[in-house]
Amino acid sequence: MLGKKTKTTNETIKNYVYNILKDSIINARLIPGAQVSEQELADKLEVSRTPVREALIHLHQEELVEIIPQKGTYISKINEQSVEESRYMREILEVEITKLAAEVFPESYLFLLEENLHSQELYLKQKNYEKLFQYDNDFHRIIYEGSNKMRIWESIQNISGQLNRVRIMGLTLDSEEIWNLVYTEHKEIFNKIKNHEKEGLSEILIRHLERGKTHIKTIKEQYAEYF
């Protein structure tokens, strides 16, 4: 089942299709191992096959889709090595960037982080885990942007399709207890940045970002066929 998304005014059809398909894969609406058809996707999205084909090629480059000549196109299964490499790279870079944020961080971005935390609290109460995942990602993006490191964020996102899929699947399965921990850690990170406290920041971030290892175990126990 594909996700729902309204095409924005400046969004090309190619990007619109790509964003819907990627979101559907990340949120496991299109499950690992499932075969997909260009024509069926085009019909559901009410577009021609060309933007669908282009989107699938893009997703193949991100290791989210497997294209097998003479056989078909499939949603990639979870690759543990890819997940771990993406997680490791993000951990190494994000620890250092967040330390920079704790030294100097614009007030306008502190405000954005605070607003983001308010939204997280709201969706936590509503148990809306899909929205929480969006605000979780956005929380970290704001730190990169406020530290003038957006190119690094974008580079990480380009190789993190497999990681993000595991993150949201794991967080959804573990649900409320884990999301409470995530929210608490976000508040701790925010306070460290706000108060210019670098001490203990690395430990919080490493604990926060290494949770993906637990997600793999949880998903494997319940959905071994996804691997």
C-alpha cells in the first residue's frame, strides 16, 4: 500500500513519485522482498511509467529497490551490513557536529529545536509513531543546519535508506517505551546545546544512535523473512 502525499506546487512529478515510493518503503507499506510493477505503481499514482521507472532507478542506487533483469523489480530486503555502516558513519559525524553545536548555536535554531520537542511531546501522547519518526529526523537535521553542516546531513541521508527503514520499523514495534526514551534523550541533547555543555554529550548521542542495533534484533525476531 502506498503512502498518501499531496504534490507541492514546485515539486516535479519525478520527485513526487520518488518521495511517495521512498516513504512507502521506509514505513514498510511496501515490505522487504515484495515484487512491484512499474505499470501498477503508475496506475495507482496516476502518472506515466517514465517517472516511476526513474524513481525506481534512484531507489535502486539507494539500495532500497533491487532490479533483476528478465525477472522483475523487488523491494530490497534488509541488509545488516549496510545498516551498520550507515549507522556507524552517522554516529562518528554527528557526535562531532553536536559538540560544535554545544559551542556555538544560533538562537533561531534553538527555538526550532524547542518547537520540535513540543511537537514530539504531542505526537507521543497521541502514539502517532510515524509523525514521531518525522520529527525525530527533523530534530537531528536542525542540529546539522544550525551548525552549517547541511551537506553532511544530505550525504548521510543519501546512504541511510536501509538504516531509516530499520529505525522506523524497530521504533514502531517497540513503540511507547522506546519512544519515551528517544524523547528524553532529545531533551537531554537540547539542554546540552542550550547550556553549552559538551561534557557527557558524546555518551548521550552514542547511546541514542546505537539503538539501531537493538532494532535489528527486534525486527529479526518478528519478521525473519525481511532479511
